[in-house]
Amino acid sequence: MENRLNNLTTRFVIFGQGRSGTSLLVDLINSHPNIHCYGEIFNPQLSIFNYKIFFPKFRLKILKVLSPKKIKGFKLLQYQINRFKRNDNYKKNFLYYLYKKDWKIIYLKRRNILLRVISKQLMQQTGIINQTNNLFKLKKIKLNLDNLLIKIKNSEKNMLYIERELLKKIPHLTLIYEDNLLRNKNHKKTLNKVFDYLGVKRAPIKKTKYHRITSDKISDFIENYEEFKKIITNGPYAKFLYDK
């Protein structure tokens, strides 16, 4: 595709829920020599005001001076919008505001909401957010099964809210973690789709620095798997036990 951006700046946002592959996508996109994708500029841990985000639109302006590259983006997670010190209408329409300001929206979702919830518990118990050491071996962890179904249902509810409310009127590119990012063999095709969407000439992608630490079999890394399975089997989320 012909590069149409010689004299323009293209801005984009990678949006989704946590534990859905957003860090991996950022790393892959930054393979392109003309693109710089920042991390979580709205991470509440960067705020000194009790994890609340004041002046979110001002933070967007900072991106203009942080990199000379013509194509710039950042990563935004759903819970971070909820940390904005603004009213509910502002939060609900923030993505629409970006769209009206010519930001391109890339929505990354993880179809398997069960594994998303497990991934969050793995992070909380091990302290590992993303693994960059391919020699690391994950020991089995004991899942906290209290309110497990409620946590999965809330994850599903948040995903539906994103799709039915936040993105309903916004043109965007949707990527599925399981289909587009989980396997290395899919990365080139996926990134070509992203580059085309951003209107930039395709470029080779580097090997990602991130390494998967779990296997396709949940029982390989869950100590109390049988107890966990009893809770899930015959319920609405049983299909996610086998959907990788």
C-alpha cells in the first residue's frame, strides 16, 4: 500500500481489557520504523492523585512531542477510563472523542474470558505482568475459586459493554487474541492488517520479546484443577475450558 502519510501525522489507540495481549501487540507494532506506540499513558499508577486521572486530554497532547515519528499511538485499557476524574458521560464518550479527532481505534479482545480471568490471577500471585525470559518455568498455582463465576461474568459484561456501548458508533479495527496473536505464525498477517489500517507501507516485523509461560492445557499450571473444573463444567463457561 502506498504510504499516504508523508506530510500528516496519524494517531491511533490500542484499546481493550487487561490480560488480552495488548502489550504483545504494542511490541509487534513498534517493529515498524515509522511507528511509535507508547504504553499505558493512562496507567493510574502514574497518577499522584490517589490513582485518579485528571486532564486526560492534556496527556494526549504530550504524545505530539515525545517522538518525531509520523505515526503515533498508545495503549488504553477499559478500567483506565473508569479512573478518569470525570463524569460518566465523559468516560462513555472518550473513545468517540478520539474518533472525532481522527484517531484510529484498534480494538483487541480476548475471546476466552475464562483464561483472561485465570491470567489475571496468575499475574496477581506470581507478580509477573509480562514474561521476557524464555527460560522461565511457571510452577503450578492454586486458583482462588471464591466468586470465580462472578469474576468471569463481570469480564463478559465488560466486554459486551465495550462492544455495544463504547464502540457502537465508532469505525475500528477488531483483532482477536486467539486468532491474531496467540501463535507466532499469525503475527505477520496480523501486522500487515494493522499497517494497512493505519495507511502505512508494510514492513518486516521483529520477533517479539514476550514469551508465553502457560500451555494450552489449563491443568498444566493449575494446582486445584479438578475443583476448578467442577465449578465450570456444565455451566455457561464450560466451552472455554477447551477453546484456546
